[in-house]
Amino acid sequence: MATWDDVQRIAMALPEVTERPSYDQRPAWRVKDKPFAWDRPLRKADLTALGPTAPNGPILAASVPDLGAKEALLADNPAVYFTTPHFDGYPAILVRLDEIAPDELTELLTEAWLSRAPKRLAKQYEADH
């Protein structure tokens, strides 16, 4: 449902966001040089770990506030959200981009941004919205 154009539009509408390629030259969105969302195709180890459940569409990775939020997303909507052993113990979630609704993507990216933005900037954003 959502596209990379949606990700870019939503992310770039947030304050002080820059788009800069990650180390593997894939798009990544940052606030104050802290990545909060990035293009994260599955690697060989991910495909092995996921087996036949591995999605083959575009994959977005996004920061989450904490591991509790990650577990809640995984439990609430496993058709959209998933993880791999690479992300065990790390507050980030993987998203089947072609399965997430644009309004849910907006919420996810905003929360990802809030989790990585400096406190002053996040407080100002929340006060304005």
C-alpha cells in the first residue's frame, strides 16, 4: 500500500530531517544525524532465519521508542511488522512496506522520529501538534 515516495514525503515533512544514504548507499532518513528510518533489504542470514515466511517486497526499518513498543507492534500486526535475529535486543522494527497503510506509516515514522530527535526538538514538535 505504501511506497518509498510515501516514506520520503512523510519523513521529510518532519522537522530537521535529512535524507542521506546509509553505509550501503540505500536511503536513510535522519534527525540531527541520527537515523530513524532506512531502506533495509533482507540479507542472506535474514532469509535463512525467516525461511519461507521471508517477504520479498520492499522492507523499511524504523526506530521504535523501546523493546516494549517493538513487541506490541509485532503482536498487533504481524502481517505488516516483523524482525530478524539481527535486530534482537535493538529498538527497531522491520516493515513490509507494501502492506502498511499510509496513515499507519505516518504514525510509525512520527514515532520513530520522536524516539531519535533531541528532547528539545521532540517537545517542541509535540507542543505544536
